[in-house]
Amino acid sequence: MNYLSLSDYLKQTYGQKVYKISLQSGCTCPNRDGTLSVGGCIFCSEGGSGDFATPLLPVKEQIDIAIKKVEQKLPAGKEHKFIAYFQSYTNTYGDTAKLRALYEEALSDDRVVALSIGTRPDCIKDDMLEALKNLQTKYGKKIWVELGLQSIHESTAKRINRGYPLPVFEDTYRKLKEAGLTVIVHVILGFPWETETDMLETIRYLSSLSPVLDGIKLQLLHVLKGTRLGEDYLHEPFHVMELQEYCDLVVKCLKLLPKETVVHRITGDGPKKLLLAPLWSGDKKKVLNTLNRAIKLS
Ligand code: SF4
């Protein structure tokens, strides 16, 4: 089965491999700072979905440090390209002028070919939308906006303490697409109360979006220490997906997606030191091999 992976898309678009560097904007999250709630989403660890990001420094310095780190592992003497990825917490939650300046600093770096901003659909005000649209035009570099949806089901939204209903996502999606921005949606597979039908309904819904969804991240539910989900699990362990079960489900999801939708991720990338379950997900090499075999055979 064929699907459009992120690495293929990047090679097609930029003519070479492109690497992501994780940066920080210093934003918090309304679901953690008390505006919506203090506990955050029940699966989210203290690092706010970005436990690998570099320390908070001026953007230029963060970029230099992150690129140096990536380039240590790459052959010397070649010019590499990068995506500046603001990953942790809610990166449109703050003063628009200040954030605009941060994003402009990243976009003005010649080594950066695109900007990726992780956020929530209820935290993109009109002036932020306008700022992102203008920056994309000014620099001629794509701006990706990554929205944490996780599931379309309201019962799940409540259980995970997401803090916004589906119509908010729909409205923001439409505005982002009208502004010409690239939208990537995060989905979590494996909430213990969701059936396979529920999860495939989320994928079907996203596959039917108009205009077509630019990108999706499929992420296995990681139960992490220091999260409310982790506490529940330690108190009373619940069913987590088996590796083969997850691989079969991912294949079904990929079959439903439009061929234009770029698949950014088919597994999770959680911090191993915090992982409580499923423990097999800590062996990333094995997970990817099993996933790729299942996809090839389908
Ligand atoms: S919205 Fe994102 S950063 Fe905020 S609590 Fe939820 S997962 Fe964590």
C-alpha cells in the first residue's frame, strides 16, 4: 500500500532530506495555566508534548544549537535544510507581536525552509492568523500549524480534558486553510475506552475534510509517569494496545486517508524514561520494522 510519508514529501518538495529542529517559544498552555484548567490533557507530561525541546534561549541561539546537534550525526561538507518546529505547549498562546518576532527570526534563517507551530485550535486569534499569513508571504516559506485534536468524539474530549469542542476545530481549520496555511492534525490511537470503530470514525472524518487535510500525525497512546492517565494506570492498569493490534489499526487508517495527505508520523515519540505502557513502544526500531512490514503486506 502506498501513502505519502513526510520524508517522501520533503524530498519531493525541497529536493533533499530536510531535518526538524525542536525550538521553544516560551508559551504556556491554557489547559495548564488555570485559564481552562490546571491539570492539562490527561496524557500530557510536564514537558507539554515536547519533552525533547532545547532550553529557552533567543531563537537564533536555539537554532544554532539544534542544528549543530543534528549535523554532528550527518556527513560533513553538505548544506542541510531544516524545519523550525515550535513543539512544546501552545505556541500561539501569547502576545501576537512578540510571537510574530520569534517566528520571523526563525524564518529569516537561510537554513530554515519551513516553520511548524504546535498549538490548540481555540488559541489562534485573528491577529495571529493574519501575522502567520503575512509571514508566509513575506518569506515565501511554508508555515505549518499543528493542531492537537486527538479524537472527534466529544466523550473522549471530555475524558481527556481537552477543553474545546469539535466545532472549534472545524472553525479554526477553515480559517487556517482560507489563510493558505498548512494544517497538520494530531490523532491519538488507543484510548482504552475507544473502540476501533471510534478511532476509524476520527480518521474518516479527517479524510472527508474540505479543503483536503495537509498532514496527519498518528500517535499511539503513551501512558506516561507524572500524568493523570499514568496515575489511573498505576492505580488500576487498563488495556493498552498490543504491537500487532496497533500495526493493523494504522494500516486501516492509512487506507482511509486521501493520497494528498502527508503522513507525518505513524507511531509515537514519547520520552522513554517516563513510559509506563505500552512498554513495547519503547523499542522504536522494532515498532517501525513491524509497522513497515504490515504496511508492505497490506
Ligand atoms: S493542549 Fe497540548 S500542551 Fe496543553 S495540556 Fe493538552 S497536550 Fe498538553
